[in-house]
Amino acid sequence: MAAPPAGVARVLENCRPVGMLSLRLRNASDMMTNPAPYPIGMPGKPWGEAEIETWLSRQTVKRSYKADVLRVIESLSSRYNVVQYGHLDHEPVKYPLFALKSRDWRDPLPCALVTGGVHGYETSGVRGALRFLDRHASAYAGRVNLVVAPCVSPWAYEVIHRWNPYAIDPNRSFRDDSPAQESAALLRLVAPFRHRALVHVDLHETTDTDESEFRPALAARDGVPHEPGEIPDGFYLVDDLEHPQPEFQQAVIASVAKVTHIAAADRRGEIIGSPMVARGVINYPLRTLGLCASITDAPFKTTTEVYPDSPRTTPEQCIEAQVAAVCAALDFALVH
């Protein structure tokens, strides 16, 4: 049996009389099933400009896009063509947007897209994309044209958040007239080759803060009740409901399983509320939801989800899992 959540553990530790124990256990249960309102806004009322400003004022820089990403990109510039495809208006000088392309680009070759940091707080996606470029991408030279956008949301990377400065989720905004600058810029980058893409791997994480912070914030922003969910322990993939590629997904799962553990379904046979259709795989309607993995017509596409908070894995394994996913996706796509 899993250990009780920390809140329940504290209740048990501090209680002595049986009657009081029963009362406090009921209170702890109520807290989990009826979580406290998010500290911004009024329950049932969507946020306006004032609430978004309040939310933005609470975000603080916790790490450096320049040190962690831009310097690595600079170190790779002798091996790849570095393209600035935009910037964030929030701080244009501080947040330029870069992609790296194959130096030996040849139009007859198929194109492969790798994206990381669409949700800036998902660290292993950013570092996995950069590590792939540094250690593995050369093996695909002359076989495929690579485009890698390692950190799509640099402001969110620095403040460790899911949203952009305007409380918009870029990974629900990949559509025409996108409200998210991060999404719109990436759409412009891929437009010239979107119909020639063979494979797209979008690198993500599912974290404990999804449940403790980001989902409650989303419910508050939209003025709807927050319904607590479960965080799966392990790696999983999101396939395209409308154009599934089950063999492709399983090839990626098999490769990643050599690096880290694969998530199991919950007691309902689901992962994050969606039926598990195969080992470690769920399906989403990618284009309908405005997800990043929908931005090309690639027949082979997947969204990775690493779980960095698991006691069974390490940050290094999370990065290597992302790299393994990219390599497996390319290997499969290039021979099918």
C-alpha cells in the first residue's frame, strides 16, 4: 500500500484520541476532495485583466534561459544552422526564439521536427532536445533534414511555469490566429515544410505540480471547479486519435523502457483521464485541441511525457528517455 499523502500523515502523527483521529481523518479527506480555492480570483468567475496581472506579479525568475539554452545553442552553431524564428514581445531582447537545422539540408530529403519546452517548466524536454543535437543527430545526416526547436517557451522556462506571461497555455494554442506568440512563431517556422514532414516528436513532462498548481490555476482562470486527478508514475506517449500509428508508438515505448519505467494504467484503465490503448499510450485529438504535435502533416508524430518526480527515476534518466524517444522515432520513421 502506498504511504498516505503528507497531509494525512501529519494528521495521523499529531492525533491521539480515537474520536479526534476519526474527526481529523474526515477533515483530511474533505481537504483532498474539496481543495481550497485557488488564491487568485473568485470561485466560479473567469479571470479578467486584474487577476492575470496579479498572477503575473507572482511569477519570479528561477533559472536562466541564456545560461541553460542560448549558450548551448551557441556551442552547437558550428555544426548546425541556427535560425532565429521570432521573439517574445514580453521582453524581446531577453527572449529570442531559436531553432537549429541540418547544415547539409537537401530538399529531396524528408523533414523531421523535434520540439522541446513548449511548456517551459518541463525541463527534460529542453535538455533532451539539446542533448540529441549534441550527441546523436549527426547519425542522421544525409538521411533526413532535422529541425529542432529546443525551448519554444523561454519565459515559462525561466519562471518554471506551464503558461506564457498572459496566462495562456501555448500547447492549446497551435491554430490559425493563435493567441500565444510562442505557438504562432513556431507555426510560421514549420510552414514551409509542414507538408513534407515525416516525423515530429514533441517532448514533454507530467509532473506533480500539474496537480498541485497548474490544474487548480487552470480551473480558477476559467471559472470552473477543479476536479482532482491522478499523476501516472512513469513515461507515456500521446498518439493522434484521428491518425493513430500504434506500431510507431510501441517502437518508441520499447526504446524508452530500456532507460526508465513505463506508466501503468490506473484502476479505471486510464492515464490522466484517457483510456490506455496500448502499453504506455493514450490518444488525443491533436489538431482539435491545438496541440504542438498537430502542426505538421507528418504521418509519424508523438508527444512524450516523462515523470521526473518519480522515486524510481533521476533527472539524468529523464533526459536520456527523451533522447531515446527521439532516436527511436527517427529510426522507425526512416524505414517505414
